[in-house]
Amino acid sequence: MDKGHTSGDGHVLNWIVPIVTIAAIGLLGAGVYAVFFSRNGPGTVALLTIGLLALFVALYHDRIRSMEFGGAKIQLALK
């Protein structure tokens, strides 16, 4: 058994995280574009919020211990 792979999930994360990061940056870019060229305020806020949240999860996926959306509680582990 290879010591670099402790579980099957680690291999999957190696290609999912870059895809999620690219999608998050795309959503964020669409939100920034919508700020200047759209009259749909709630849609713009949704794009920016989802983009920022997805980018945060992609960057800190290995440190997140718990998340809560209603009360906006996030607990990160020390690395």
C-alpha cells in the first residue's frame, strides 16, 4: 500500500478541488460583472455569496470542522 494515499477520498479531492476553485472563480466573476451590468440585485448578491462561499470551501476544505449557514458559524481546525 502506498503511504501517500491514506484513503480513496484523498485521490478524489486532488481533482475535485481545482474544479470547484475554477467554478467558484467563475461564479465570482459573473457576480462582479452583474454588479455593473445587471438590474437584478438579488441575483447579483446570490452569485457573489455562492462564489465567495465556494471559494472559501475550496481553499480551506482540509481545515473546516463545522459550518452553519443560518447563524454564519464556521469552525476551522489548526493545521
